[in-house]
Amino acid sequence: MIPLTHAMVLAAGLGTRMRPLTDETPKPLLPLEGRSLLHHALDRLRDAGVQHHVVNAHWFADQVAAAVAEHDAPGRLVLREEMLLETGGGVRAALPHLGQNPFAVVNGDAFWLDGPTPALQRLAAAFDPDRMDALLLLVRTSQVDGEVGRGDFLLDPHGRARRLKEREISPYLFGGVQVLAPGLFEGTPEGPFSLNLVYDRAIESGRLYGLVHDGAWFHLSTPRDLDRAETMLRAGMLTALF
């Protein structure tokens, strides 16, 4: 178990698949249940005890900065990216503000409902620095209302994760919530790169793990996805997801 004191929300992307909603609004600021996706993420991090919150911004960065300023989470910092750094490059640039211990990273468009124990609390309790460099929250594809493809990762009986081989299908998707060790970024390049780079490094060393979510999770890629999530939440129609 680790104390979860620092976290980052990835909010710099262009949200192209969510157009036209993102033509004038960054995707993390789109509303769901009367609150922006970004504020939902900050709510969960704050409630998990995080004291230092970093949010990166690029597309309509002024809007993101204003939304962060409106929230009551402690220790809020916005990092503006003049050039999109992608997921890995964005986290790497934020490392000076993320402390010396493992920290949480949440996608700005991630939306989930917790099970009996909050997902972030479960991740912090399960993270073992002696065995892990990354612990990803995984979602069962059978509970996802949307396109899942072949899935993202397979887990062994100990929770260690690996990529799919040819013709393999996984029952899990990555849910956009994770805990990462800062050492995972040693030797990574400056500039843009995907977090997949550090995931692959962790897989090679046997230090990438997954934790299966025990609540509901919403796939929010297109305007239709957002509309369906809103409808389901308002109607209490979660049987297909949870």
C-alpha cells in the first residue's frame, strides 16, 4: 500500500472523435450529470486524499485552466503544452511536480462509478513498489457499452499484465486510471511519446500489473457515447455495465 498524495489529470488532447462537441470545448470539459468530466476526475482524486493535482492543457487551454481554478481540490497546478506531448510526454514533463513516490494518472475523459471501495483507494492499497512500476485499472469488456475490439491486456493469476499476441482476445480494457512509479520514466525521450512506451518497458521487466475494476465504467469516445451515458445514468440503467 502507498499513500496517494500526488496525481495528474491528462486534459490536453484534441478530442477529435468527439467532434463537433469539441470544436470549441476541450473534451474534459464536456458535461455529464451536470458536471464536467474534468471536475468528476478532480472530485475522485480529492476524495481519495490527493493533495497535489497537476492538469495539463493544450486544446482551449484557457478553458481548462479556468475550470481547474473553479474546483476546490488542494494544490492545483495547470501545465500548458505549447506542443502536444501525448500521454507519456505530458506525464514526463509534469514529473517535477508529482513527488518522489508513485502517483495517480487519470485520463481527462475517464468516468467511472466506484464499487464497494473507491477505485483509487483500491489502486493505492494494491500497489507494491517492490514488484510494480505501473498498476492499471482494467475494465471487463463484457460490462462496456461500446466498441471494445480485442481488448487491451491479459493478466496472469498474480495480476501481472502483458500485451495480446496474434489471434488472442482479452476480456479487459484499460480504464484510463493508473498508478505509476516515477522511475518508470528514466531515460524516456524529451518531447511527445505515448505511455505505451513505459508500459512496454514495464512488461519487459515483469513490473506492469492490472487491477480489475469492481464498479461501472463508461466508454466516452463519441457524442453518441456521451448521450448514452447520460441517458443510462439518469434512468439508472446500469445493468449492461455493472
